[in-house]
Amino acid sequence: MRENDRTLKGKSLLTELFFIYATSIVYTAQMAKKKKKDTKSNTITLNKKARHDYLLEDKFEAGIALQGWEVKSLREGRVNLRDSYILLDKGEAYLFGTLITPLQTASTHITPDQTRTRKLLLHRQELNKLIGAVERKGYSIVPTAMYWVRGRAKIEIALAKGKKQHDKRATEKSRDWGREKARIMKSN
């Protein structure tokens, strides 16, 4: 009777140790998966020049009507928003001046136009707000960022007022003072 108790205890001890070992392997495998998780950013490009040249106010998210080769180029990050602007025509918004460089492997049956006019997809209410601000208040509309949302390219546009040269200097001066203040606080 006692020998059977010992063998049962020994077997239960072995199964317990095996269970602990197996769960630790599973746990470390799960941790390894979490560490390998792709932290790729959804941002395609930013328009830093817009923040420098304009005082940005209201922001909107718009879809873009793109062709297949343009989507492939966006996935590779071959886009430049620096000289882009948005015009409203007949109740629709259009993106001008965006440079999307085609890939070398682009299809041969089309001739890609790098700076073609692209239609922006907005809700009617958003378009009405933009039209009112541009026509009545003298705002401009500039693209500020391009990014992916659930596999679709979106562009962030903003109502903007142009900065004068002295406004740009004041902004730069306050930014420099902020950096200097941070340096002083860090050294003390």
C-alpha cells in the first residue's frame, strides 16, 4: 500500500513538473510573439512645410481617389506633399501638386502621371464647411498628412491662414526659447 502511494506521488509530481515546464514554454512563446509584433507606422508622409507656412485650424480626414500604381507607390512611401494644395470646384475638392513617383515595376499599359489631379472624398457637410470658410473667411486648404486607415489611403487636410514673415519669426523665436528653457532646466 505504501509503495503504491509513493509511486502515485512520484507520478503526480512528475506530471506536475511536466505541466509547469510545458506552460512556461507556452508562456515564453507567447511573450516572444508579443515582442515580434510589427510596430510599423500607419503614416505615409507628413507636410511639415504646411505647419511652418500656415496657421492651421480645423482638420478633416478625406479619402483619395487613386489608381493602382499610385497605391503601390504609396506603400513604398514615394509621395511628396510639400507643394500640394486643395481647390474646390463645383462642390468637389481636388488635390493638386502632390508628387507620387511611380515604381519601376509599374504596369506598361499605362503612362503614369506623377502630378495628376486627384479627387478627395468628403461628406457633403464637410465640403459645405470648407466652401464656406474658403469663400467667406478667406482660408486656404492644405494637406498636412497622409496615412493608412484599414488599408485605405487617407489624407488629413486643414483650414489654414497664411503666416506673415514676422509671424514665422515669432514662432521660431518661441520654439528656440522653449528649447533653451528645457536645456537650462535640465542642467540645473
